[in-house]
Amino acid sequence: MKCVIVGGADIRDYERAASYVKHEDYVIYCDSGLKHQKGLKLAPSLVIGDFDSFGKPYEGPAETITLPREKDDTDSMYAIKEGIKRGYDSFLLLGVTGNRFDHSFVNIAALLMLDSLGKKAKIVDDYCEMEVISTDTTVPHTYPYFSLLNISGEKNEVSISDAKFPMDRGSISSEYQFAVSNEPISKKDAKITLHKGRVLLVKDFK
């Protein structure tokens, strides 16, 4: 059971986004994220927002938290903190990257915060999956491209095997992001070994 947070950025492939959600998951809609309810076919467990972008207060049976318009946290960050408060250890963020770079960056940075708290978290948009990894993992060969990015500034030591561009204990810095657009070898899953630190893993759908 995970906490699913739906923001107001564009979602074009509702079928793919909804495929990541199970019926028992706890779904939080953030403000204008409510516009995706019909497309996702997911009833809200909780609605959070200042409703500056949705245009009107939510009218429905789900629990609602109305926020002030002037606040330190974005609606999506407040929703993440609310999910943590309610005891969830796994998070899925939908509709949180897109036309507002600043909000997109804040939501991607939230993956670092959740990882630091020992929570599993993933962002899914129309183009890719994003997650912070601090342990060994694999990239299924069904993903045509993947990238490893240093968004924390921390030192890391990474090995990549069974990929077009292998790496042996390389270090990716925040100033020089060279581990971009790698490819799993045909019909083999790429292997990523984290000897030290953590990185953002981006798996492209096409």
C-alpha cells in the first residue's frame, strides 16, 4: 500500500499512469490535480490545496485540507509531508513535472528527502520514471534509455554493466553529468551498483 500524490502538471497517458496504482493505495489530489480524476479513474482519499489553480474548493465526499495561499510548502510538498505523517513508506508522484520548471525541480528534489527518510518514492510522467537509488538495482531491457544524475551534490561511486556504456567505479558530479542516455544491451537488464552515495535514476519510456 502506497501514497499516491497527483499534481496539476499535464498527464496525457492516463492508462499508463493509472497502471502504477493499486486499488488499496491512498490517493491524494493536490489542487488542480483534481482535473485528472476523470482520466485516471481514481477516487480521492484526500484532497489538499489552496485551490488557487483549481479555481474553486473541492466539493465531494473525500476528506479535504484547505491551505492558505501564502505558505512555505507547495501543495504537493504539503501532501508528501501529510503522507509521511499518516505513516506511508512508499510514494508515487503523478502530474508533478511539466510546464513549471521550479515546481518540477522541487518535486524531483523531494525524492531526495524521501530517500533520506528511508522511504521509497517514484515520479512517473508521460516520458519516464524517476527515482533516487542508494542501493544496487537493475534497469529492465524494456526501457530503451536510462540516465544516472547527481542532483544532491554528494560524492558517489557507481558501476554499470550489461549496458552500451559500462562504467567501473565512476563518480558522477553535479557539475558534470556524463551518465546520460545509456542503453541496456538487447534482451539483457542493465545492472547498476552503488558503491557509495546515491543518484537519480531516470528510465525513459521511448
